[in-house]
Amino acid sequence: MIRFIQALVVLSFVLSTPPLRGETPLPAALEAKAAAVSAALATGSNGTSSSVGRGTIQFITPELCSGQASCFGNNPSSPYGLVMVPPVAGEPQLPAGTGINIAQLPGHEMHYALREDEAIVLLGNPPGNIVRYFGITPYVFYRYYEGETSPQIVFSAFGDTLNHSVMRTSSGMMAVIITADARADQRVRSALKSAGIVDTAINTIVVPKSFPLNLGFSNRADRFAILLRMGLPLNAAAVSSYMAQPPMAVLRVTPST
């Protein structure tokens, strides 16, 4: 009976939270795993329930850069992918006219404020042997400086890149947890394992509390961005297919307060 109820919860997530990738859904098996992780986090089976917003990944192409004031030196031969997530209740928005969103996707943003207890989760398949390099890097994108009323673009990494040489994977599957909170990390790990993701495929990028980052939802909070990068392609056609339909789920996990 318990397994039957759990299956119904997962099914309800599949039906009620469709992939927000737009016209390109995730592979069915990956979508099922993402739904199972979301259900485990939302039901609070580990003691704390969370809201789980579904995001997506948008690779920056020359077409997306067309008409933009800046594309930040994006190199088409080593494309960046933007981890885009939906806003959550209470999250501050930038003053009108100051925000930059290279990839315009309704309901998603390429930069976002983060609560200290939140986590961004990537679950799916890295590109593997179609490229020689793959990495995931967190950035401070916007920051308010003392005495200024508008935020300034910083676009500075605040930690090491999780690249292909150190990334933990298993059978072509990986999970990456980006968080400042050890308890959030453990809750997400538990949910991932309950969905069949083995520990040897789970990675954590720590958002350092000791570093001068302005986490939280104050009106002057930092806004962050998470970027993927592929470099030195070995199979151009396969790289193009990966960029068009990245096999990776994006979850924004926000504990209930």
C-alpha cells in the first residue's frame, strides 16, 4: 500500500509539473527520476517539506546573442549553457530596466537571488565523450555596492569549476547539488538516493557562507548564475543535438517556512 501511494505521488508530479523546457521535453526515464526526486522533497519524507520548481538549461547560441547589447564574450566553439530557474515567493526583483536576460524564457531567469537554505539541483547526463571538456561553474552575476541604488554586473566565479576530470558519474548519470546549507545537501541526497541515484554519481558545489556573498531575499541581495560549458568538441553533430535538447533536469528546492 505504501509503495502504491508513493507511486501515485510520483505520477501526480509527472502530470502536474510538466517539463518547462519549452518544446523539448526530457527523456522519459530522466523525467521519471526528476519527478520522483521532486515528490520525495515535496512530501517531506526526510522531515522537511520543500517546494520544487522546475527549471531548464538554455545554451547560448549566436542567434540568442543577436540584438543583445552584450553576450559577455561567449565563444560559439565552446558554448555556455545557462541554468535557468523560476522565481520563488519573496524573491526580490531587479529595478525595472536593469535586468539582463540573454535567454528569454517565460517563467525563468538566468540570474536569481538564493536563500541560504535553498538548493539548485542538476540531474541528468553530461555530454561524455562528444567533447574533451565539460564543466559547471557558479557565479555572482549582480551585486549592489555601498552607496549605489542599482546593481552592477560582476559575473565572477566564486568557486572552483566542477569539471569532467573530477565529476562523479555512474553509468552516464550525474547529480549536482549547489547549496550553502549542509542540511539542504543531505535532504537532496536522500531524495536522489530514493529515486535510484547512487551515491557515487552525486556531487556538491558548496556556496561558501564565509565568502562575502549576499545570500537571502533582501532588496540588496546578490544575484547568482550557474553556467555549463562544453569545449573542444569531438563530434559536432552530437554537440549540436545535446545543445538543442540537453538531457538534464533542473530543480530549485526551497524548504517550506
